[in-house]
Amino acid sequence: MLRNKKEGRFCGAMTDKRHQGQTVSGTVENNETVFSRHRSLFVILLLFFTLAVYWQVSGHEFVHFDDDVYITENALVRDGFSRDGLLWAFNIGGGEAFHWHPLTWLSHMMDCELFGLDSGMHHLMNVLFHVLNVFLLFLLVHKMTGAAGKSLFVAALFALHPINVDSVAWAAERKNLLSTSFWMLAMLAYGYYVLRPGVARYFPVIAMFILGLLAKPMLVTLPFVLLLMDYWPLKRFSLTVNKKRGGKDNRAMSLFLYQGVSFTRLIIEKLPLFALSGLSVLFSMTSLQHGGVVADSALSPMGLRLQNAITSYSAYMLKSLVPVNLTFFYPYPDAVALWAVLGSLGFVLLITVWAIRLSIRAPYVLIGWLWFLGTLVPVLGIVQVGLWPAIAERWAYVPLIGLYVIVAWGVPDCLRRLRSAKTFLPACAVILLVLFAGMTWKQTGYWKNDVTLFSHGVRVNPGNFVAHANLGKAYGEQGRVRDAIYHFEQAVAVNPNDVMVLKNLGRIHHEHGDADAAIRYYSQAAGYSPDDVQARYALGCVYAEQERTDEAIEEFLSILNLDDRHAGVHYSLGVLFAKKGEMNKAIEYLTAGLNIDPADAGSHSALGVIMMNKGRVDDAIGHFQEASRIQPDNPRIRNHLDAALEYREKRNANIAALEQKLQGNPNDFDSLSKLTLLYSTNNENTKALDSLFRMKEIKPDNPDVYYNIACIYAREHKIDQAVDWLGKSVEKGFRNWGFILIDQDLEDVRATDAFRDLMSRERIPAH
């Protein structure tokens, strides 16, 4: 390979004298002289206009479509660089969105470190990456081809085409921009390697490729693209038509003659890159599997995926030629018409055959076309992740470069005999670019905020349920309840099993007092997704507020089968069982909730109230004090604590007074009764029993004494003794059956066979 020392190019050198000073198409390019002389000025102007067209994003907000997942609601990203953040970014399956692209996470962390959550600066960083990519693309094409004018036009189409707005104006698409930067750098490094192949020059190719894969796995197709570059424009090998076919040897029988570097060598030298691509695919799939976001083929059958993949090629080409009605999301189809599949397939095959026929005379057609076909493969939807669209304009960011190359070289080639081509082509190019710049400016404006973006999505496609759902959420946050409900209902009309929208409808109706509608939508969400803890929890909360206690308990208990570490469910169950008078169960669930979340002031306060009702004042005070420590400004908790402290002070004073009184008259039954009650409320069960046995000696036939002894034993979980003394109280004449059946102290006793036998003997239903 020869190197042009003056220009520093690494374009191919397999040309003969007839082609010197000409492009590969064979046309004399007088305009190239002008562009070559002033290329720096033209490049600067292009970069300036690119920056100007996108500058409006400095006033844009984050949108609630992945920006929250990647930045605003991602605590590890918001905190900037940290040890935990770095470990999380490189952890397979650790990302919030389950994509393994650690360099992208670090990029967002850097923005947060520098700018906090200043959305304008995050967006401007995207613009700067796009401007960098425009420059790198020009540099790459120019270095490889030596054609300054055509290279500038390719870069200009890439810079100003409205189909690229999503990649630039969407903060969460940093991965696309960042990975493309390393894509370009890897190709530039490969060009320099081709000049003088060697390990030292190959290392930067690998390094840039690795960094690109760490930004976004879509770069896996780069090794294949480098093979295309080997043919054109690097010309490491060439094909010529064999005009002497015939004979017996294989070479004579060939349609084409191969010249240049051995194809085997070209493959071998890229084996490290293919291996890296394989590792990237493995890491990505492992991460996605850990995240559980790989779409089930039952939801979108493989046949439908293949049909959509075929038609998407035509869709991307149409969007590139007529970039109108562009939007952030295109819903995946339920079916694809057979005529559309066959038409698109035939169109692709026709162009492919045409490109192959031109592979010698106009190799840029074949290379550009295969670039387009190949680089789209990773995003055709054969493997789908999460909410997968039919097509996505951001995915065409790199693939369309292949088509730009075909246009930049092909149009001048077709018009090479036109006398006015020298002025006609530049004029047409300028008009086209100005038109694209205007469309790009307008399209960028739609990304200003949630309302502008999603409203535009609805206008483009009234059946876009994703746009309706997100617009409903945006209106809900603005307090425009009717608008929010309308768009949520439009989304559900198109996609009835959208659990997220159903939950939003439930939430907004709940917040505005329509409990019946809230229950209906939450129930539908839980029906479509029985494992959705959020929907079930919200449904349980509405039931609880409506005093539908049993239904609420049933809902909360079903959640514990899905997630027994849900502290909120334990708290809710504790409160509900307390309302039903089942204090032991209430204590059990509230305590379990505190084991999960010890800093839950609500659970501490609820336990304090229950302990007060059970007479365990010291335990109650302990919980109130902890709740007050967690929420020092909560007046209700403070009032509970003050009341409990005051009660304990009075109780202790009363105990002291009664004990002193009994020293003078040990058989004072009334004083013993009062003291027993105070001991009991103070959880001093041993002292309470001593007093009760003294009372039994004074009045051996008093049934209340026997009953209270049974209660104290029940508190001590001495169930057999409790049942025995309860039976004695009945024998002595205790007949308050209703109280026996609801007394909290006897809750565990009532669950025994002995208790049921006792009630059966007395012919009292034990329930």
C-alpha cells in the first residue's frame, strides 16, 4: 500500500494511470480541487451549523422515557463517581436498565459529577459528542478516499439529517453517540494499521473497539465492516472480471479474479475483533437474562419478528429519503401484511443484485449497501428486550452512513456527463442540507419536554399507546387530571393489558377520591400480572381505606407469597389485624416489618399503641421513643410518647401507694385487686400472680380471680395452665362468654382443642 505523504491519507493505491486524479467512478472531479484547498473552512462551517441546529437542547428538560432510568432516578448515577457506582456499572446485570454498557454509565456519572441534574448541560454534552462524530466521520472518509467534497457531503448528511435527532436530543441515547465515537476512532486506527501492518498499530484498533463495546454492544458488526473497507476504499484486494473463462483450472473457470492480500489473512487478522464481539454478545445476553427483560417469543413470535425485520429495511430507507412524521417510538405491529414482507424482501434482493453487478465498476454501491444491511442486524428485533419498537430512528445513526456514501459517490457518477454538474451538484447539495437542517431544528424542538415529545407522538400516530401513556403521566404530574385520564384510557383502548397504564389509572382515580374506579383498574392490573406486587399493594391499600378489611388482608397476604420482605405489607397487615382486635397477629406482622426496615417510624408507633392497649407501657414507651427519634418533628408520635410517659409516672405512683397501704392491711381485697391490675398493665406478671393467689385465699369462690389467673398464664404462654384455670373460673360461675371469646389475653388459648372442649361442655360456640 502506498501513502500520500502530503495529504497523510491511507486510501487505496491499486489504480492505473487512467485513474490518476479521478475518483473510483472514473469522473473528473473539478469541484474536489476547491473542496481540498478549503476543506478546513468547510469542515469548521459544518461543525458550526451542526452546533447551531442543535443548540436549542440547552433549554430542554429530561423526559420520562429512559432519562429517569439512566439519570434522574438512578441514585448511583446522580451521585457522580463513587466506588459503589463504579462497581455497579461494571457488574453484569447490575444496571438499572439491565444493559451492560459500563462506559455509558460512567459518562452519565461524569455529567452528574460536573453539572448535577442540569438537563441543559447533559443535552449539550450529547451535542458535542455528535459534533465530534461528524468531524471523525469526515476525517475517516476523507483519509480513506481522498475525496474531500464527497467526504464533506457524507459528514453533512450525517450531521444534519433529521433521522438522527433522537440520538442527539435524547439524553439517554448517550450510548449511541459515545459508541459511535469509538467506532470512528477504531476505523481510523485500522486505516493507519493498513498502511504498515504490525502489532503496535493493531493495538489501538483493539483498544478503541473494546471501549466502543463498553459503550454499546451494537459495535459487534465492526469487524465485518472492516472487511468491507478492505475491498473499498482501502483496496487491500480487488476483483476483476475474468474475460478468459474456460479451461480446466479453477482460476480459468472463475467469474472473478482475486488480487491483493490473501482473504485468509484478512480474516485471521480480525479474529481478535470477532472474539471480542462474541464476548460482548455473551456479556450482554447474560446481563439481560439476569435482568429478566428479554421478551418472550410467545408475545412476539419469531415469524413476526422476521417479517418485521425484513420490512424494517424498507422503512429505514423510506425515512432516510422522506424524513417526515418522525417520532420517538413506533409500536410493534400485531401482524405484517404479506405483500409488505414480499415487497420489501424483493426490493432488498433487487438492490443487492444491482450492487453486486456494480461491485467492480462502482464498488461504493456494494460496500455502502452491505454497510447498511449489516450494521442494522443487531437491532432488527430477532432478540427483543423490554418494550421493543417496530423501528427506531436512533438505530439508523451508523447504518445510514452506508447509504450516504452511495449518494455522495453515486449521484456525481450518474451525472458525470452533465456539463452543468460542476455548479448543479453543489447547489442541490446546499439546498438539500438547508432543508434537512430546518427539519432537524423542528424535530429537535419536539424533545423539549414530556408534553411536547409525547403530544407529537400522538399527532404522528393516534394509536401510539406508548405516547398516550407517557403523555397521561406528564399531564398527571401537572395536575391536569382529565387530560391524564383521557390519554391513559386511550392507551388502554389500544393495549388493554398495559399493566403500567392500568396502575396509573388506578393511582390517579385513587388520588382524586374515586375508590371504585381505582379498585377496578388495580384489579385489572393484578389480573393481567398476578406477580405485580405494586398493583396488589395499591389495591390492598384502597381496600383498607374503604374499611374492606378482610379483602385488604387477603390482598396483602397474597403479596407475602411473592415478596415476604415487603415491609409496607407487614405494616399494613399489623394495622389491619389490630383493627380486628387480633393483637398477637398485629404484633407479629409489625415486628416482622421492623426486622426488615428498623427505621419505619409508622410500625414503631403502631406497636407502641398496641402495647399501651395491652398494658405493656414500658414496651410502648420504647417504641414511641424510637419512632420519635426517626421522625422528631411528628407531633402525633410526640403526643403518644408524652401520654405514655405521663401514664407510667401515675401508674408507678399508684403502685407505690397501694403497696404501702397493703403493708398495714394485707387482706384488703379491693386494694389487691387494684394492685393486680396495675402489675398486669406493667407486664409484671409474677407480682400479678402473687396478688391473685392472695385474693383467692381471701375469696376462694370469686370466679373473676380464677379468670384473671388464667389470663396471666396465657400471657406467659403457659397454655395448659391457662385452660385449667379458665375451666375453674367457669366452675366457680364465670359466665361472660362473649368476653371470653374476644379477650386478647386468651387469643392463643382459644386456638386449642382443650378450649374447644371446654366450650363444647358448656354448649357455647367456640368462635
